[in-house]
Amino acid sequence: MIIFTRAITRRPCEAMIDGISTAGLGLPDYELACSQHADYVAALESCGLIVTVLPADQQYPDSTFVEDVAVMLPNAAILTRPGAVSRRGEVLEIRPTLEALVGNISIIQSPGTLEGGDVMMVGTHFYIGLSERTNEAGARQMIVILEKCGLTGSMVALDEMLHLKSGVSYIESDNLLAYGEFIGKPEFEQFDTLKISESEAYAANSLWLNGTVLVPQGYPDTAIAIQSRGYTVMMLNVSEFQKLDGGLSCLSLRF
């Protein structure tokens, strides 16, 4: 079981109201988003992580979702090539931080696309979702990089979800949260799956951090199910990021 010691986040920018969204929940409130982001950082710190908080970047409305632009490996990082063209400049912005903190950097090249929201780490294996944002070329490049690092990877086809981790999250100890198309998927049959109901679908993106599971506020059934497995649960309000299709994992890089 991995122990996370560090995280990277980026403050939301005022331009976030122009961010990519299919949620249909209205425009985010910038001031409230800043408050929620501060609470998120505090939650990471309470789980024992040293958090690097990068400044807001007005050039990129979606830049607070740092998980999409890099994938963290043990002692290494992969800079992605987002399928959302408007986000590709974010990779250049985060590179100096990763070089300073990690050093060993690999890069996904065209025609590959890869977003971190499509990557789920389970021990030394990485599941890579094939979605509108991550293609097979990008996934194959990542698997080559993983194998050079003594790790493994495999692809999971998506039919409905934006990202792999929009509907499935690994919370360690062989426990998996799954919603929709991921319930009963053969790739995950070896896990003990906690099925997330349609009314709480957003909570399928919950985040395990050193024994505590962060769960979005407003989804009590999911929180109770996770607690029943012996985890400490911390509820966080991330309503303004939900409006931009973002979840708890999207807001940080953990390593």
C-alpha cells in the first residue's frame, strides 16, 4: 500500500467560469470555489501530505484540475497530452514544478492523447481508460513508460463516462467504488466492489489518502458504505468544481 507524502494543487482562476463543462449545473462561483479549494488543501495536509499550491493561471480556465496534465509514478512523472486541445498549454506550465520535485520526466507525444483522469493506480499496475480524452496511442505510450519503470498497465474501454475515474475509484485494500458501466466490468472482477447508485454517481470519484477517504459532500450513502469497510471518511464540499465536470481526484497530483 502506497503512502502519499506530497501533493501539487493549483488555485482556481477567475476565468474558471469559461471552463469546459457538460454538467449543466450552472456557472461556478469563483469566490466559493477559492474557499472550497482552501478546504481541500487543508484536507490533504490533515492526511499528512506536504502540499505545493501553485498560483492561479488565468490563461487556462480548467487549470485547477492538475490531475489531467500529469501522471505520478514512484520516483517519476509522465507529462500528458490532453485530449482537450484548450488544455495542452497547462502541461508546459506545470513541467518546472514536476522537474523540481520529481526530476524523472517522460512525455506523451502526438498522436497520443492522455489525461490523468483516465488513469487509476492499483499498486504497481495502472488502469488506463480509453475515452474521448485518452486514445489508444497515448495509452500504449504510457504502458511503454510504465514497463521501463518496472510497472504495468492495461487499457479499459469507456462507453459512457468522461474519464475512467468519473465512475471508478480504488480505495486500497482491494476495495473499489464503481458506478454505471464499471459495475461488473471484467477488468475489475477481482476487487471487492462498492456499487454506487445513480443518485450518488458523483461520489464514485472519492479519494483515498493514507487511510482516509475524501468523499464529496451530499452523498451520505456512499460515505456510510465506505465507513462500513473500516475507513475514516472526510466529507468535502466541491460543488463549484462539480459544475466543471471535476471531482476530488482532479484537484491534485499525489505522490
